[in-house]
Amino acid sequence: MASSETLEETAGRDVHAILPDDFRLESGQRLTATQVVGRLHGAANGPLVVVAGGISSGRFATRWWSWAVKAGGPVDLNRVRVLAFDLLPGRDEPGVTITTADQARLLALLLDALGEPRIDAFVGASYGGCIGLAFAALFPERIGELAVISAAHRAHPAATAVRGVQRRLLAFARDCGREAEGIALARQLAMTTYRTADEFALRFSPAPPDAAGDPWPVCDYLIARGAAYAEATSADRWISLSDSLDRHDVDPRAVRCALTVIGFTSDTLVPIADSRELAARVPDLRRLIEAPSIFGHDAFLKERELIGRALHDVLSYLPASQPSEIAA
């Protein structure tokens, strides 16, 4: 019998947009990819909601955010159409300098190919929230509601510092011919910034290993997470998307759609002060939600009750249906 996840994915359909020959990134570079690939799920005539997540996310929103994007869920596929898309560059693309504004322009190409002049809502978490802010600033006439979770209008220097170490580690391992090991180590380092010291203290014993250099209990967890991620990306792709996060810089005054900001006081990558500043400076703040969480930056994946309520509230502003006949 097929799993519920498989059934959800089967119910969707892939959509494509060809990149124009003259498409250039803000850096002036070209992508080797020839198309943007997205996936539509949900109610055929429902409001159109774009969902985007961290740099590891992609068009299968029912997979990486399975508890939120599902029939009857906070992003209810019985009521809305969901469009998620694969971030560029792809896994096998040579390294490029790409911005969140470039990702927003790629999304606009996908919407054009679908014949969709406007999206009713954009729900973005982490890097996806940055893309949502860039999209709203670039295409104010093409967006209704925007909700950003664990994301702000700019990168914090402390987050850039850690990501810079990750990028140098990735480049070193790639150049030494040990790319997979470098990706695993960079992922281990990343996990220490996604979660909190309080969570680690609760989960892991301080019992020392037998000998110096052997992994401690918390290290076993990180090693497992790194190993699971080693084949998920390439060093060049991770360097490009990590760098993209640090180049992200949107003037909050340019985000004129109704905005909901959701931040967590334990998030070290996106300090709550930056979420508050974003909320204070946008012209049309719908709501600022801030909360504690033991999960830090990963709260958007783990705090199901709070995020679920917030998304329900955001999407409650959408119309019940619209004329579009695109079937998912």
C-alpha cells in the first residue's frame, strides 16, 4: 500500500518555466539550468499559496513540511493550491553568485508560465522567508499576504560568521577531493546553530567517551545528521545558497503587502531583534508573533501548534475560491 506521503505527492503535478536566453543573475552570471521546476498541490480553484523553506527545501513541500502542507493541515490542500519550487542552482550546477531577488525573479517566471498574474499568499520559512520578502519588494502588485517565519530583512553578522566558516570548510574539502566529508562536517556545524544549548543539555548525556578524540553523545547525533546530508547537495550549491543568505538585504519599507512576522527568542541565526525591526518598519504589519522555543532556528519545523495557528490565521484572510481552473 502506498504511504500517505506518496499519495500526497502523486496528487500534485510538476510545472515548468523555461529560462529566457537573456536571463542573468544580479551578479551578471548565467545559470546552466534551462528551467525552473515547481509543483502544484491542492484545490483546483483555491487561492494560490507559494510555500518556500530553507536551502534544503524544494518543490516537494508535502515532504519537507509534511505536517503543515496537507489536507486539513495549517496549509489546507482541501482549500488552497500550493506552489513550491526547486531553488537554483541545482545540485550539479557550478557555483554561482545568486541573491534572494534572483530567486524571486525565477519564481515570477514560473508564475508567468502558469498564467498566474498574482499569488494570494506567500508562506516562507528561513531562506524561503527571505525570498518572500524579496518577491514582495520586487513585485508588490503580484502578492496578497506574506508570512515570514525565522527570517528577516537582512542577515545578521553573527550568522554570516558561522556560515563563512562553513563555506571555507566546504571549499577546502572540495579542493582536497573529500567533498562528501566536508559536506557532512559543515552540516554538523550547521546543526549547532539550528538548535539550542538548552535542547542539547536536555537530550544528551555529559558522559565522556573512552579516549580523547572519540565522539561524545552529542557528537554522535551530529555525526549522524551530517552523514544523512552528505549526498543531499554539492559543495558548490551549498556555498552559493549560503552566500545568498548573507547577501540578502531588503528595505522593509518596500514590502507593502500585509505581512505577518513570526520569530523565536532563542533563534541565534535570526535574532528576535531583527524580526522586531522588520515588523516595526514595514508599512502594513498584520501581526508580529514572537515566542520562546527550545528548538531555536528549527522552530519553524518543530513548533507545530504555534506555527499551525499562525498559518491558519494568515490564510483565513484569503478568498474561498478564485476563477483559476488549474488542477493540481
